[in-house]
Amino acid sequence: MTTTTTKEVPWVDAAIRYTHLQSNNNDDSTAEEEEDLPSPTESHTFIYPNPNNNDDDIKVEIKGFHDDSEQTWNSTGLTLWRSSQYLCQYLLSEGYKTLQKDNHIKVLELGSGLGRSGILSHLLSHENTRTILTDGDIDVLKLLRSNIESNNKAKDDSIISCQQLLWGEEHATTFLSQQPKEKQFDIILGSDLIYVNSVIKPLFESVRILLRDGKDCKFIMAHCSRRKGNEVDLSTVFDVADEFGFNKEILLEDSEDISIFAFTFKDRST
């Protein structure tokens, strides 16, 4: 269902944004308190050709700020970031094959934001695939749930759900314990997840706990290296991934400054 079963923690992405902004200021002034953001009511409609040669196109409709909006930096999770477009293209060209391979796989999206990629993966997947879209920001979760509801293809909406997930080992362990039979996920998706170094380790701590160690199980991440405010060097991301036991595969490299990577567990028998 699109409602959660546990109480959500009041948390917004502003804490990370303010830390980043202050670290880049030349003085010691504290970032001024933001005014309340306007409601992101701008609608976006995306029509995708069905990769199964079905006559019916796939339509995704979401609300949120566009990436050229003046609210972009103030509303990170409420913005339509470009990397999600490339992740969607990958899902349409290759990713859907995995999503439809087994009717009992579990898909998790991290930092879902508006839900463009996660909703598309749900619409591409086998009808029995369970998809969970997550974000940490409670303001984002409200709009994300609305976007999920407006795109849900299933009569029983338990197929796709929205839950809060903060990153880090402790949060991921608690999150997993709340899943049916504490079952891990076969596919983890994410786009525009990293723009400050402080979130890299918590991200891979979470993936290490939540991703199932099995054939074809992977964490697929789209990353924009020139996103506004981005301070992250990809070599740092790869070093942390290696430290946490992941191999890296390049699925798309530097297409207009956006890359897509697949992270899989290293062979633990070696």
C-alpha cells in the first residue's frame, strides 16, 4: 500500500544542503532560514514506447519542480533531475528484461524524489513484482505518494508502496526488519543520489544491507557529474563502493555529463 506502517522521522534534506552551502562560503555566516516553498504543482507527462512491442505506450504523469526552476536548490527532492531521464532510458532499453524475468522479484528505489524512475520501473515490471519507492525527506514523501497514486497500474496497490528510508547501516537494518520475512531486494535503483561526500558511505552501507547477494542482483545508479552544487569526485564513490565489497560496471559513460553504473557484490568465494 502507499501508506507506511511505521512512524516517520521528521527529516528534510535541508540539513545536508545547509552544511554544503556553509562549507563553501568564505565567511562563517549561517544560512538564512528558508521561506516556505510554493507547492510544486507543475505537471509533467512522459510517454514511453512499450519495449514489449505492445501497442499501448507507457505514460508516467508526475508533479514537481523542473530542474530549471528557481526552487531547484531549495527543493532537491521535489525537482525533476536530468539523471532520472537517463535511468528511464536504460530501463526501457535493457533494465526491463530483468524486471520481467521473474514475477517475484523485489525492487527498491533510493532517493526517489518525484518517483519518475521508480514508477516507470513498476509499470515495466511483471505484474507480481513488488516495488518500494523511498525517500528520507518527509516533504518529498507527501508528493511522492501522490505521484504513485496517480500512476498505479495495479488494482491492489500493495504491489507498489512508498516508505521513508534514511541512509546508513542502522536505518537500513531497521528498514529491512520491517519487510516481509526480512527479504532483501533484487534490484536497487537510484538517480542523482550523491552531491556531497558525506552521503557516500551511508548510501553504500544501506545498499550492502538491502541488496540480495545473488545472480543478476544489482544496484543501478545514474549520476550527474556537473549537477549544480555537486562536490563529489566519482573516484571517491568507486573507492567507497570497493571498500564495501562491490564491483562496478559502466552501463552508460559521460553522456552529456551523466553516467550510469551497476554495482554488484564481489565474488565472496575468492
